[in-house]
Amino acid sequence: MSAIPSPATPPAPAAATTLPEDSASPLASELAGPAAADAKRQAGRFRQLPALAGRSFLPIGFLARLPLAMLTVGAMTLATTASGSYALGGMAAGAVGIGAAAGAPAQGHLADRRGQRSVLLAAAVAHTAAIAGLLAAVALVPDLSGPWVAVVLATALLMGLTSPQVASLARVRWMALTRHRPAVRGTALSYESTVDELTFVLGPALVGLLAAFVAAWLPFVLAAVLTIVLVPAFAVHPTHRAVPPAAGSRRPVDVPGQGPDPARWWPAAVPVLGMVSMGMFFGAAQNGVSAFGGSIGAAETAGLLYALIGVSSAVTALSVAFWPARFALVPRWILCAAGMTGCTLLLLLPQTPAQMVAALLAAGLPVGPAMVTIYGVGGLVAPAHRLGTVMTLLASGVVLGAALGAALAGAAAQAAGHTGAFLVAAAAAAVMLLVSLFALPGVRRARALPPSA
């Protein structure tokens, strides 16, 4: 593990954290051929991540974020099973999402001000207690009706509100660790987006398996164990020292009574709007897949079909680490958003499950690179002392956008079937393309501001 600066000292210079790109000698690379040498260099990019952050950081960061991917579907399954009401299940899932969207920026702001460690430790305890509260509310009440419905929804909301923001704060740590190494930063963000995609495919699948073959409450017990064990492990991991709290460092803080400087903040609104559009795409696409499954008499396959977008998205997100550095962030965003718009229109064509499988795999291809790119833009334009706030706002944008997209696509699917829902998804991708056109001025302005901004 490389040396990580303590909160009381400025970050180490680039030379202190520079890693060799490849341990092979030039002669060996030449003898092996250009293609083999290039393959070694590419593989070496991902080998730098555990060398930079420590080997334990990657598995801890992966498993610690898994509960958040499990609990939305888990709340819906548990509430539906206990009450027999799909409506209550949907409301419970919605409460988790609303809570997570509201709690994420608050945690990011507190992490910026007080440091990640204390915020994550408190969130781990509160989140575990909220999970226990929901299980108790469902288990101890014989009939989920009347005022008890409000209790279940309140505990579901609290569960989302206290969800530890591991994924967003992990990105903040990577950005601090790779401050002087933009190529490695791209690799780290590529890895993070791939892990996010995998967790949001694995999490619901794990909930479905445990609920179907054991009990609906078991995913919550697993989520509680993962939270209380692995979130503290992530919180105290030495990488947290790379992100000193603004209140205890020389970073500028907002002057009380004057608020933040708009000139430093408005560029960050563009990637947040991009993530809202991304969330709208997710919500609408999921609704469209559900409507398509129902139209062919196989509604139970909707979850598996939707997971295909995540599979292809994860693969292409990983590929971003190998894209040339001269292919700048804003052109990447524009290209990926245009690709999403075009590929989503392909979802209007399938008439059979096999055709839909192919279309969904194609639709997922630009999604992963778009997410990596938008996070990269967000990290570039965010005020240095508010990076955690911006990263968590990006995550909240996806959640809020997904709720909006699902609502709009639900109405469209009711009127025009799955094609209506997929048209909403294509419109969300087109909005993301429009938003991307406003990113370049913000990026230029952020680069022109003083480094302390």
C-alpha cells in the first residue's frame, strides 16, 4: 500500500505515489511484440488500484455497498409477503428510495466537513438499527393495516435515509489518491462504475433467491450483518486519511451567512442533471421491460431481462480505462449520450424474447461509459472541499430520476404498452445528450479556477 497523507498534512507529491506502469523490461516487451506489450500495459492499469489503495480496499468497498442494492427490492418483497398487498410493497420500496436520495447528500456534506470515518461509523449503526426496526415492525404486527402501515413506511424511509454512502465516498477516496495521476483516476472510476453495475444486478438477484428458497426476512439479516461488519471496516480503512475534513484542513470553507460561491458550484449542476436523466432512463427502461414481459405472458422474466442492460454496461464501463486520454470527458459524454439515444430506440423493434435480449444487451453498451464519464466530469468541476457532497448528489440524481422515469413510463405503458415506456427511456437519453452540450463551459471554468477551489 502506498503512503496516504494524514489529515494534518497536504497530499504527497505525485512522485511519492507514482507506480511503475509495467515491470517488464523494454527488451522483453519488444521481443514479445507490440500487441503483447500493450496488453501488459492495459492489465497493469487495474493492478495499480490495489497497489495504490491496498488489497483489502477493493473487496471491502464492493461488499460494503451491497446492502443498498438489496434493500429496495427487499423492502418491496418483505412488505408484500407480510401484507399480501402489492401496493404496500411498492410504497415501501419507494420510501427506501426517497430516504436514500435525501440522506446521501447530507452524508456527503457531513463527510466533507467532519471526515468520512465518523460519518460512516454513525451511518452503519443507525442503518443496522433501522433494518432491525423494519424487521420488528413486520414480525411483531399480526396485521399490516391502519396505523401500522405508517410504521412500516417510516422505518423503510429511515432505512434509506441512513444507508451508508460507500460507493460515492469510495470515488472521493480514489480521486484524492489519484490527484496527480489522471490516467489512474480514469481506471479507478471505470472500476467503480463496473462494481456498481454488478452490485445492482447481484443485490436484487440475491434477495430473490433468499426470499424464494428461505424467507423474505433473510436478505435483511444478511444486509444488517454486512453493514455492521464491513461499513466500519471501510470507514477505518487507511484510505480515509487521503480525504481530510474541510473543517480541519486548509481547504476553503463557505463563509457563515454568505453561502457558497455560485461561480464554483454551478458547473456541478450539469453532471447532476445528467445523472437525473440517467436515472430516468433506468426507471423507464425497467418499466418497459416489465410491460414487454407481460405482453408475452412472461412477466416473471422482467428482472432477468432488465439485468442484461447491467451486464453489457458493466463490461463497457470497464473498457473506459483503456480509452485514449486525448478523448476528453465532454466529447465522451456527448458520444455516449448519443449512443444511448440511438440504442434505446432499438428497444422499440423486438417482437420476441430473443430479439429483446439482443436489443437490451445493445442498449446497455453506452450506459457504463456514460456513467463513468459523468462521474469524471463531476469530480473535475466539484469544489475541492465539497467533493463528497457532489458525488452523493450524483448518486441521488440517479435515484430521483429513476422514480420520475418509472412514473412517466408507467403512464406511457398503460396507454401504449412497452413501446410507450421505451419511448420515455429514449427521451431521457436525449435529455442527457442535451445536458451534455452544457458541460464544456463548466469544465473550462472549473479548470480556470484556483486549485484551492
